[in-house]
Amino acid sequence: MSETTTNVLSTWARNVAPSPTLAVDAKAKALKAAGKDVCSFGTGEPDFDTPEFVKEAAAKALAEGQTKYTPTPGIPALRKAIAESYNAQGFAISAEQVVVSPGGKMSCYLAILATVSPGDEVIIPAPYWVSYPEMVKLAGGVPKFVTSTDADGFKITPEKLRAALTPRSKLLILNSPSNPTGAIYSEVELRALTAAALDAGLLILSDEIYEHLVYDGRCSFHPALFSTEAAERVITASGFAKTYSMTGWRLGTTVASPKIAAAIADLQSQTTSNVTTFAQYGALAVYQQPEAARAALAEMLGHFDRRRQKLLAALNAIQGMSCHRSQGAFYLFPNIAAFGLSSAEFCGRLLEEELVAAVPGSAFGSEGYLRLSYATADETIEKGAARLAEFCRRLRG
């Protein structure tokens, strides 16, 4: 009997797509393991080590026997510290409104599971992080995309949002600073977009995982602070992975209304239980040692900013390529439409012919672009940009 007739896989498993960014990273690592000199711009992961004070706090907790279950939403001291940090920025929340989850991805997924029912439409601005549509589909929801391009700074408008609304619209996902484009909504732009969503009765998932990675004097903003209604209807997701180079620690956070936060915690209790106990004590050190945390972030930002400008200049120097100036996160999203290849074919040949790994724009819902992460060594940026330029020269003939 064939696998097809026995239906061994569920509808969810058959319909979900694997992560394209992780697939690119896996292929690049396989080539490196085979002895190839690969320049990888694929994965969104800082190349710095986790700060020592964070590792020391986790090691201390481990040595002291902090290895048992914790309350599902997180250890009380960490939830309290997170709440106090948000309140210092203008929130008015209690620790009970904070849920610590195993990674920012899980924070977003649980927020979607807590609010989206089968058939509900979720509005996702494109370009989008690759996991948003798959998370929505796993919840039984229907992704609905609103597109933007480099011509409009990769940002949607309230008018575009309203045009996408139907009676089934339930949730809007916002990501500023953005993965994959590095775009940041100004306060005026974000206020207008938030107001349009709330006027339509939508909930908002604001994914702010890159909130501290900003350049050119820009700031990121919290939609939850824009009004009393926003405080009730905006779910704020964040985490420690990008800010403190803690991707493998799996520490995400959500802040929501008491009802939604409780639902997220209930879902987590039946899936992952709690975040690794001693890892939470490492995260707690970020709030207990703020000067060390600020110093670690400042050092990484300095490196990221230099790399951003170096790679941006190199990309815009390539004939036929243009790249919007990102002002957040650690990605650039150049336009490659002039070369006449699909983004998947472009990236496939680039890896095969020049050993440069990048992610096709089609993975982010935007054909004609590719994503390059500059969270990598300066040497990789210089070498990889030169190889990319040579590849493009050959394509032009």
C-alpha cells in the first residue's frame, strides 16, 4: 500500500513548507564541511558569541541546580523584569501579561494560535519573514498578502491595508524593523497603520525582535503604546536572540492583554511546557546587569553598522543591481530584476558558480530580490561581494 493511500501525513504536515532560510544555511554548511570556501549571507544569526555575563549567569544557575520545571510562562523574576522594562518605556502591564517562550518563533506562533481560528484571514505585508504564512496555515488561518517594493521603502500604507480587508479579516502582522528588508516604519506611519487596523476591528501581532538593531539615528516604535485600544489589541513579540546573540538559547517573549496572555500560556503548557530553566537565568542577567547589556549591544551595533554600509556600497556599485538603504535588523534586500533570472535561479547559480549563499526573494513573497545577511565577518562581506559582482558581470555578458 502506498504512502499516498494510507495518508500517513496530516494535512498540516503536507501543506507546510520548510524554512527556506534554514535550507540555504544547511546547504552552505554542507559545502563548507566538504572543504568549499563558501561565503554565507543566508542565515539571520549574529556571528558574535553570547556576552560572557549572560553565559556566567546561566552557568551559575545550572551549578546551583536550576534544572527543574518552572511556571509555564517563565520564572517570576524574569517576567517581572521584562514587565518593568516595558513599563519604563510607557507600557502599563503586570508580570502576568508576560509569557516567556522557547524562541521568538514560538512566541509568534503561539500568539497566532491564541487568536486565529480556521478560516480567519491574517494580513501579512510582503516582503515578509518566511515563517508568518506557514504559522497562519498551521493555525487553520488564511494568509492574505499586501505587497510593497523598494520604490515605497518596503512599507504598506493604511490605504493598502483597507483594500485588503474582508469580513474574515482577524489579525495584522507587523514587523518593524523588518526581516528581510531592514525597513522601519516612522512613528507617523506606524500610528496611521495601527489606527487603520484598529478601526477595522483587527488584532495586531507586532514582531519586534529587531527593535534594538537600528541605525542612522532611527528609532523603533511600539504600536501598543499608541492608544488605550492598542494596548488591549496589540500583541508585542520580542526576544533575546538577535539583540544579545542568543539564537540557540531559544528565549522569546510576548506581552499581551491578560486574556490573550493567559491563552498563550495555556497553549504553551500543552506543547513545550516551559523554556529551559537555566537559560531563563541567563536572560535575567540582561536586566540585572544593564550596563553590561548596553555595552554588549553597543559593540555589536557598531560592527553591524559598519558592515551594513560596506555591503550596501558594494551592492549599489554593481551594474544592474540596486539596493534600498536598510535602517534596521541586519539584512539588505537588493533588487536583481534587471538580470532576467528568477530569484531562486539567481541564488542557485550564485551558490553553485561562486560559492556565495543568499536567500531568494521569492521565499519572502517578493520575486526579483534576494536577501543578504550582514551578520557575518567583514572578510566574508568583502570576498562575497566581489564574487557577487563577478557573477553579475557574467550575467550581463
